Amino acid sequence: MATIKAFKAIRYSASHGNDLSAVVAPPYDVLDEGGKAALLSRSPRNIVGIDLPYLPPKTVGPDEVYEKAAATLSAWLEEGVLATDDAESIYAYTQVFTHRGREYKRRGFFALVKLEPFNTPAEPTSVVPHEQTYASAIEDRLKLTRATRVQLSPIFGLFPDPQGAVNDAVYGKLGAPLVSATLDGVVSQLWRVTDVGIQQTVIDAMKSKKVYIADGHHRYTMALAYQKEQQEKAGGALPADHPANYCLFVLLSMHDAGCVILPTHRVVGGLKSFDLATLKAKLADTFAIEESTFTRDQIAAFEESLAREATTVFGLYEGKSKKLYTLKPTRPDVLKEFEPDRSAAWRSLDVAILRRYLLDQIIVPTFGGSDLKLAYTADAEQVPAMTDGEQYPIAVLLRPTPLKALEDLGEHGEVMPQKSTYFFPKLATGLVINPVA
């Protein structure tokens, strides 16, 4: 199962004090030009200046932008902006945040995870993906890693720990945090765990566990590609402790009270027309459609009501009438006819039923959506403004994908449809940097 280790991280030096709010950033792939500029206006030493050398994210830039990022990193190390820790550590990492009026504390830790191919039924490994990757996004991160020889953004991994033994070990003897940072209302705190005995307890506990990637599939795939390049340069396998054999993760128990997963709602456009009565007729044999008692102004409460449902249900918002509806399947396994080779676990996913049945089999053929356009949001309160009734006539609201689905699909070596999960909040980049050479 998972092999993890402590490491000597590169971090912002003590000269920055213990508040790193001005220099941390969200993951690179959620930023645009305005977002990058806003971060750099907080500090010219914000990590985004290295982590996002080319825009838009996930596109491949010219060599010089990556070389400039590497030069900036080298300069910051020489100037003492960044420094390497003097002892191998595991880094406890807490995020305190508010969602829907409730405060949460998410407790994980930074560690290195030994690289393995993604888990498949034929070749089981300890690292389990849940979404597809795309070549351009991988190449961008690979060029940045080649140039800088560090891993800047951690991968977000989940592991089962119903008894909380791992967090008990990591958090058992912590004092005050080394540093903290506030980003988009989320307070991050970081501690170093240098006690070798505690480290070994955590390492041993993780040996019995799989790691499910929550966010960072492209970064993990890139790390595998970088490892392969280093092996080719070396003419064979790398030494067991070579840094290219490992990848930086934030690891979080699936059972942590702060593990919050949100749905990503779909706003549907590109249709030539839309008529609710026609949709009801087309779905008469498979779905029941009922008008909700919730109003447009109560859409957040409507979303919460969907989340409480134990079985598949969708919310529909119609832009013209500004009314909300529920759609509930009346026939089991509606996807079996269209996806017979998929597992029952995959066919039961709300996002799969939406994509492969409601959209592909019903809405697109019925309403002429050959130019189907989907806009996405995890914030239900944005849905009415995004659904104008014309270009985007309807929106479909979903329940959160259950965490158990990651485990179930992992057993079958299957991945979910695009944007099936949204783990909230995003991890901060810049607290911990991992050297890979």
C-alpha cells in the first residue's frame, strides 16, 4: 500500500514572519490574468510568480517563461526569501473555513508519497485516480518542473482512517503553528513534525492504506513522466531514495470532520429551444418531474434539500419561468442500456446519469443541442444569474458525489465524468515546496 516519507521542504524564510497571507496562492489552474495580477499586487514575492509562468493555465508556454520561473526561484533562494529546512519533517496542515454558515477545521499533513502507476484491476497499486487527464496540462507542469526542479503545488490525496489513528499521531504533540496564511477567507496553519518516532508511526499506519487523488491528477501524471525522464537519463532505475521517485501530497482522512465535498452544478446552453412539457413527456417512463416549493431566492436551501436525499435526484432551474423542479428516477439503473460495460457503481453516479442519459439521450436530441455548451458552478446562488432563459435556458443542480464512490470506482479502475467532485476549500500553494532533484 502507500509508502510515504518525511522530507526537507523549501519554505518562505523567517524574514517573512509567521503570516504568509501575502505570498501564498490558490492552485494555479483556478487562476486567470486578473487573479494572478491580484496576487502579485499583494507581494512581488508571491509564489504565483513561479507557479504560473504562462496563461491561461494548463496551456504550454515557450521555454523562456519556464526558464524565468527557475531563475526567480534560484534568486529567492540566494537572497534568503526561501530557505530549506534543516531536518526531515512531516508538516501538519490545518485549514479553518466557513461553509453555509458553519465553521469547519480540516486537518491533514504534507508528506512525500512514493510514485506508482495509477491503480487498475489488472495491476493494483496504492494510488487511485478518479478523473481523466489531458496532455497539454501535463506538458505545462512538466516543463515547469524540468526548469525549476521543484514541485510547487501539492497533490490532494484522501485515505480511509475511520478511527483517526493517523491524525492522532500527527497532531498529538503540536504546539503553536509555525506560520499561518489567510486566502479567500480560509485560514491555513502549518506545523513541523520532526520527531522521528512520530514520523515512523505515521509512515507505518499509511502502509495499510490506499491514497485516492482528490485533486491534482495532472500533477501526479506529470511526476510520473518526470520520474521516467530521470530514469532514462540515468540509464535505468533511480536509487530508492532519489527525490524523483516521490511526489508532494497533502494527505487527508476521508473521515475527517472538515472533509467537505461540493457538487458542481451544470448550466446548459447551446439548445435551439426548451419546453418543460416536452421534457416531461420524454422522461415519462424514467423520471418524475415535480415543481418545488422552494423559490429562486431559496435556491441555496433547495440545494441543501437535494444533498439530504439518499438516492439520485436532480434539481432543475428554468430560466424563463424562474421556477425550480426536482427530477427523480422512476426506473432503476437507467444507464444499463447505454453503458452496459460500465460498473453498477459508475452507472449509479448522479453526474454519469446526467451526462449520459439526461443530456446525451434526452435533452440534446430533443432540443437540438448539437452545439451543447455547459457552464459550471459550485455555488448554487450563482445559478439564476447564469441561467438567462435564452442562451442558457436551464440549469441542473446536483447532490455532492459521495466519497465512497471514489473507493467503489477505484476497485473497478474507472474514472468519473468531468467535474464530478469539488473538494472545498482548495489547498494553498506556497507553504511547502518539494525539491525533486
